[in-house]
Amino acid sequence: MDTRSEIREFLTSRRARITPEQAGLRTYGHGPRRVHGLRREEVALLAGVSIAYYTKLERGDTSGVSETVLDALACALQLDEAERTHLFDLARAQHTTARPRRRRSPQRIRPGVQRLLDAITAPAMVRNGRMDILAANQLGRALYSEMFANPRLPVNSARFTILDPRATTFFVDWEHAADDSVAVLRGEAGRNPHDPQLTDLVGELSTQSEEFRTRWARHDVRYHDTGKKRLHHPIVGDLELTFEALTLAANPDLTMFAFTAEPSSKSEEALNVLASWTATLAEAEPATLSDR
């Protein structure tokens, strides 16, 4: 991916969303403003840099930029923590050599990680930054049975969410799920812009989905480390679950997700029914869940 254009479009999109009033700036004159959000000179003023220097940055040239300036720019544009990290990632990626060392995520997990997943009673799975699902326990596969129904490997959460028609029924709030998926991929593109598999995935989704193209153009990024999932499961119906994400210390590119329901809730009851159904199915057909 072209880091220069990524930086340019990210800064432009963040500048466009902030009004002078939100930035605490006084405006003069009664005529309409020609730009959405802040002008370049207003961002430069807020960040404490010259207009010429900010213009250089917004054109995608971060050569020689210091962390202090990036921090000031993040404050001026009111970036949240995920957006600030993304800005630093983009600047760092631009400073790599012509042939950057490609950081490859593992394609398989260690046996110990699978044993840990199997020991967890809650639905759980391990995912890389491209949103490939590399492993799951039985209840995790059962919970996301619609996603695992696709025989294409590795199973990819973003591909399922954006391209599989079953996703619009499975996710009660599909719009939010799609926003999250694209924002996660956008963040990964900043961290690892030279990953050819990520580039291929983004190209595939862009070619096949206008919904993806629209969201990708927004340059939104966000963390996906905790929150709620509202799902409509084909076996047990509606579920509202809380998820927590944990980075694997030995493989920091990999994240484990676990899903739980509020105690004594209908969702907990439905999750227990799903667990019983999964256990019964596993006893009757041991290969059903493990061989997909």
C-alpha cells in the first residue's frame, strides 16, 4: 500500500470532521467556509507548526517528523488512541527501507494454545491482524457456525462479514459489525502495509463490495479489544455476549477472543443450550467440528 497516499487521506479525513467551534477557534466573517472542517492553517496553528510544514505532512511526506510533532498533530485533530497509534504507524512505515522486512503472522498456532482454547468453557478463538481465524474451541466454532460453514481456509471474519449474505442475519447490527471489520483491517494496514496477503484481501473486498469501498474510504480505525456482540444464531436464536481480547505474548500478532453472557440472562441460557448441543454433536460425530 502507498503510505504517502494513506497519510494524506487519513489527515485530510480527520481534518474534515472537526469544526472550528469543536477546536475552540473563533471564526470571522459571514461568508460560507469553502472547506469541511478545519483549514490547513487552523490545524497548523493548533499543532504549533508552520503552515508550510503541515502542508508537507498532509501531502504524505513525514520525513524528519518527530514524535513531539506527531503528538501535537494528534491533539490538534482530536485523535483517539487508536487513531493516534495509526498515525504513528503510518509515519513509521514510511521511514522503512525500500525493501521492508515483512512481518509474517503465524499460519498455525502452537499445540499449547489449542489446548488452552479447549480448556476454556466459554466460546473462544484466535485471530491474526488480517482477521483470519486460526483456531477455535468447539463452542467457538458452534457459536460462529455460520462463518465456519464456508470451506475456504483460513476462515476470515472480515470476508464473512462483508461478502457472505448470511452475515446480515447473523449479526443483529450488521452495520456496526461491518464498520468494526473495516476499521480493524485499516489499522492493520497501517501497522503492516507491506503484507501481500492483507493487500490481496483488501483488493478482493474492494472489488466485490461497494459497502466495503465506502467504509474503506473513510479511513476509520478503532481498537477491537472489548465490547458486545449481538448475534442471531440459527440454533439458539438471539444472543448478547461480551467479548474480551487478549494478545498472545509469544505471538503478539495473534489475539485470543473469549465470549461470555451476563449471569442468569436469556443469553446465558441460550449459550448453555448451544454448549449442550455442541457436546452431543461431538459425541455422535467426533469429526464434525474438528475437520471443517
